[in-house]
Amino acid sequence: MTVCEYRPGLEGIPATQSSISYVDGQQGVLEYRGIGIEQLAEKSTFLETAYLLIWGGLPTPQELEGFEYEIRYHRRLKYRIRDMMKCFPESGHPMDALQACAAALGLFYSKRALDDPAYIQDAVVRLLAKIPTMVAAFQLMRKGNDPVQPRDDLSYAANFLYMLNEREPDPLAARIFDICLTLHAEHTINASTFSAMVTASTLTDPYAVVASAVGTLAGPLHGGANEEVIFMLQQIGSVEKVRPFVEDCVARKSRIMGFGHRVYKVKDPRATILQKLAEQLFEKFGQDEYYEIALELEQAVSEKLGHKGVFPNVDFYSGLVYRKLGIPVDLFTPVFAIARAAGWLAHWKEQLGENRIFRPTQIYTGPRNQSYVTLSQRPQIWDKNGQSPQPLTP
Ligand code: CMC
């Protein structure tokens, strides 16, 4: 075996072989199972795309109808899950609520019959069907309302917006939301997908796989960036303040949210599509106060950091779309999770096909052959700075 050098963040190191999606970061290309994201955004639906990702090919009309039927049938949540959610603090982040709910589903269904295609199919359907219901239910419950029951006559995207806003969405809004889900459904070995694969490789149940991926997606360097973008636009406040803001970030070497990507060194193709979707929404429902700031920011960052390959990523324009759809800022990342569950499940299924547990190595940098010092002989001072540990607040 060749010994590789240590690369922080495993940059450029293949963690698996996969036929699910392909990215060319220099050309700005993203394909799911070989089909360009632009075509899927224009012609497909999220559920059809999820089928493509998970089962490896576009469904026949009959297969798609069956898949959509199964998803509709499993949208409702068990009352015990709803009861559990009632105990969550309303100030808690919806990603934490979603992670807990995804894990809790495993209490009901975790047979771990991973060699049974019916178990795999059921898990895929249950997770895709119930995650949107969980997100919408938490939103209503934290406001003190009863969750709205899913509606079988509405599409996947329309039903989510209906459960969230308690009214049937405009057809354009529902279609645009569906495209957003398609755009976020999969993206090779990103952090949350890697987390899903590592968890999957232990042969645990798919609910644990998705729960671990949700926890990973929540961080601000990954899916959590979409809500940070809105806070940043809010903080900038006006077009005139954009360039001083960028100068300041560059001087302080701080990250500008919604920009930069490990793989893309040009504008993320999903950002290009999302920007067009945002403009369609603004045309029908009115401009967003932050859009002019966002445009100026894109221009200023490209001028200042374009030479480093720092351009808008998927999270830059998605928040502006979600705001127009009436989605609260702290639900942006859960909405990302609704979509990315398709990619996680595709990788879970692929991982099971040729599984070997992930067990990388490390380069040890600590001391060796130290003697154990008994408690009574240890100094009172805790660490090098002479600080004692602070007691935890209850
Ligand atoms: N703002 C300012 N400078 C940046 C940014 C940014 N957002 N992103 C990268 N750079 C600079 C970075 O400082 C570095 O410069 P230098 O070589 O002089 O030190 C150079 O570009 C390369 O960056 P890196 O740190 O090697 O990039 P990475 O691959 O480790 O990190 C990233 C990728 C996405 C974590 C990072 O670009 C970032 O923190 N972006 C902001 C958060 C964000 O928008 N995250 C969403 C990512 S896309 C969707 C998703 O995964 O959910």
C-alpha cells in the first residue's frame, strides 16, 4: 500500500468509488447519474430525481407513479413522534429537532435487515416521506400550534409549503421549491454525505445514517451557511456598505458566507440556477430588500477573491429564494436536509453494495511512554495557562 501524505480535510483524497454524481469544479459542471443539473432542474421533479439517484436510473412512468404513491402514503408521523416533539424547547434549532426525530424513527423501524431489498425500499420511502412532515410539524409546534396534516392531493413540494404556511402555495412557488430540492439533492462526497457513508459502513440502520448526516449538515461551513448568508446581508444593510464589508473581511481573513467551495473554483452551477429562480419569484411576488446587496457582494467578492477561485456557492442565493417562499431563516438548513436525504440514501445504498468499514489511519503527534501520576501528586494548576476548569452551568 502506498503511504499518503497527511492532507487536512482530506482534500483531494478519494474516500470511495461512486457512480451517483459528478462534479467538475473548474468547468462548473454537476451531473446526477450523468445527467446535467440544468436539465434535471428544468425537466425533472425532486421525487423523480431522488429515484434516479437512489435506484440508479430514471423511473418508468409506472415506477414513478408507484414511488410517488408510496411517499404520499407514508407522509404522516406517528403520534409518539409528535408527542416527543412537543417536549422539545421551542428555542431549539430545527436541525437539532430534525436530527432527534430522524434517529427516533429508528426506534420504530430499525430491523437492520440490510440484505432485504424490501427493508431498504421501506426505509428510503419512510425517510423521504416523513422528513418534510417533521420539519413543518416542529415549525408549527414551536409556535404553539398543532401540526397540519399532510395533504395527499398535493405534490411533494406543494405539500411541504402547505404544511409549513397552512395554506396551499402558489403553483409557481411550489414548482420553484421543487427545483430547489432537486438542486440540493446530491453533491458527491461532501461532509454530511461522508458522515452518512462512515455511519453506513458500520451496518447500522438507515435512520442512524440520516441522523448523523443531519448533524453534520447543520454546521455553518456546510449546510448552515445558507442562514448565515441572510444574517450577513442583514448586517451589511445597504449597497454602499458592501465594499467596506468585503475589505474588512479580507483584512481580517474572515469567511464571507455563501462563497467558496472545496471543489468549485468558478460560480457553482446551482447558484446560477438559484439566482434565476429568485428573479422569477421577485418578478411575481416583489423584489427582496437584500437582492441588490447580494448582487453587489457577488461583484465585490469576485473582484477581490476571484483569483483564489472564491465565487458564490449553492448557499448564496438559496436563502433569497426561501425567504420569498415564506420559509423562516432557521428552516433553510432543514430544507436543505429534506433534499439531501435523497443523496444520503443513495450513498447508503451504494455503500451497502460493496461495504468495508471506514477505518482510516492517523499521524500520532502526542507523547509516548509517559508515567501515570496519581491524583494526590498532581499539581493544583490545571493547564499551561494556569487556568482552573470552569464549572459547567446546569
Ligand atoms: N471568504 C473569504 N475567503 C475565502 C472563502 C470565503 N468564503 N472561502 C475560501 N476563501 C479563501 C481562503 O481564505 C483561502 O485563502 P488562502 O489560500 O489565502 O488562505 C482560499 O480561499 C482557499 O480556501 P480554503 O480554506 O482552502 O477552502 P476550503 O476548501 O478548506 O473551504 C469552504 C471551503 C466552503 C469551507 C470555504 O470556502 C468557506 O468557509 N466558505 C464559507 C462558508 C460557506 O459558504 N459554506 C457553504 C459551502 S457550499 C455548500 C455546502 O457544503 O453546504
